[in-house]
Amino acid sequence: MKIGIFDPYLDDLGGGEKYMMTIAETLSKKHKVNVFWDNHEDLTKLAHRFLLDFSSINIVKNIFTTDTSIIKRLRESFKYDVIITLSDGSLPFLLSKKTFIHFQQPFPNIKPKLSNILKINKIDNFLVNSKFTKSFIDKEFDINSKVLYPPVDFYPKDVKRQNIILNVGRFRVKDVTTSKGGQTKGIGDFKKQSVMVDVFKKMVDEGLKNWKFVLAVSVNEHEKEIFKDFKKSAINYPVEFLVNKTNKELWETYSKAKIYWHASGFGEDLNRHPEFAEHFGISTVESMGAGCVPVVINAGGQKEIIENRVNGFLWDTLDQLMSITLSLINDNSKLDEVSKRASASVKKFTKENFEKQINDLVLS
């Protein structure tokens, strides 16, 4: 089979890109797979970041650019047995024998136009990364999408655990407020790293000793200056930043940490803007696979991963985040017990399960 893969955000190095390129890697084992993209270096970075094997994947001219005519896109797509694309909220019209669309996040208030309704009839299946995403996508597009949870790699290390609270995620600015003089006054980060730093600082100010907060972040070039300003907020506190590490390098830290924090969506109106919540929570699953105890916000896809007080903890307020964390810090037996349950509960999210489901879907 000849299969085409397109992700409009391939230069982002995010979870959606890992999802799409794992599909490409999986299908390339038995089929001819072309990735529509013009910058080979972006694929090299992705392979390095997520430890993916692209040796059997071809990179071909991107037919989804705005300067590609509709006629040319249709002509090229006709040559493919299957095309799988990540949607940016829009739907392509293609002539491949089968077409699959993946939604990585909710797109609220996109009421399909007549043209979209016609396109939907040409699409064989819609894939989403969580029930949370599905609840919005199905309503907006009047479809019945299939939940295919993201693939998670597990590389736990046999190392001694340390007094570390960990968060892993992209540093991505949602909004920048500026004064009249044009100077940056603050940042609105998607992953709420600044919120977590402030909570940890408060815990230290109130007496927490011998613990460290580690933020493992990926930072794009255009946001490096804002990230530097953000780091200044943690000066003189036991806060450490790990920048642009590979998955393999991150597992050293996952395996050392005892507690995992996640706060995406905090303080947001998630009914109006569900896209600001964590759509699934790959880093939460990775941390659990390494034995960390997750203490994460009660929002988005996190609720599909965590059974509260069984394999982790869900919180709604920052006071709850602090009190739950301190209760674990002060009770090693409880920490160890939940750690074991967390590790055992995430086996369903393995890459092997993902690969099987993708093969079954494409070949059916």
C-alpha cells in the first residue's frame, strides 16, 4: 500500500507530532509511507527527540501548502491508497482510496459549512486522542470518532529516587501582556509552568525543605527570550530547568522523581476554551510508568488516566495541590503504595497496543 502522512505542525516537536510520526513509523514496516513536508531537518529533530525510526520513510513535497493548487493536490492524492492527516480545525478534500483525519485537540465553535459536510462523506474515519477530545469533536462535526490513545514509550531506570517533584511539557506562550512602553509584563503559558513554580515557592516559603522542583521543558527558538525571563522567577529557590531533552534523557529524571505535577487548564474557562486543558496527558502516563505519583489537575484527559486516590490524585484548587503533595511528602508508605499502582495501571497505553490498533484500522 502507498500511504501518505501529513501534520501541519511537524516543526513543533509536540505530542501530536509524536502521534502522527509513530503512525508513519508503524506503517512503514510493511508499506510505502511518504510524509508530506519540505524541511527534512524537522523530521531529523523529531526522530531524535522521540527515538523514532524513519529509515523506511520517504519525505516528499508538501502538497498541503497554500501555494499548491487544488487540482494538483487532488491529482497527487489520487495516487495514494491511504492518506492520514492531522487536522488544524479544517478538513481536506482528497481523492485517496481511504482518508483518515486525526484531531489532537478540541476545536469548539467550528460549525461545519456545507463544504465540510461534503468532505466528511469522503472521510473513512476520524481519530481522536482521548474521550475528552471526542466529546467536543463529535458535537462540532456531527460524527462518531474513534478514540485511539497516544503511544507511550516506557524506559524506567533502576536508580535511587530523590526528593523531586517533576513536570514535563513544552514551554508555549498563550498570551503576552505588554505595558504601554511595549515591555513584557507577564506570560500566559499553556502548560501553566509559572503557576506551578509559584506554588512550589510558596511551599518552600512555608517551610518545605530538602525537596526540588524540576521542570523539563522543550523551548522553541522564537520563545527563548520569554523563557529566560520566566526562569528568573525561580531564582534563589530549589528549581531546576532541563531544556530540550530527548525521551531517553527524560527517563533518568522520571525515574528519580517521586511526585509528578500537571496544571494545564488551571484558571481557564474550559467550557469556552477546552483546548487550553491537557487533551490527553502523555507526560503524566510516562511519569506513572516510571513510578512517579501523579498529582494533576482535575480537567481534560487527565481524568481518563487517573483514578483519584487509587493510582494518583486529582485536584481542583492550588490549596488542594499543596495539601495533597505535602501529605505524600510526609507519608512514605502511602507514596510507595500509590507509586506501585500508578506504574501497573498504564500498561494499556503502550506503543505495541497503538501499533496494533493502527494496523487493524488501516487494513480493515
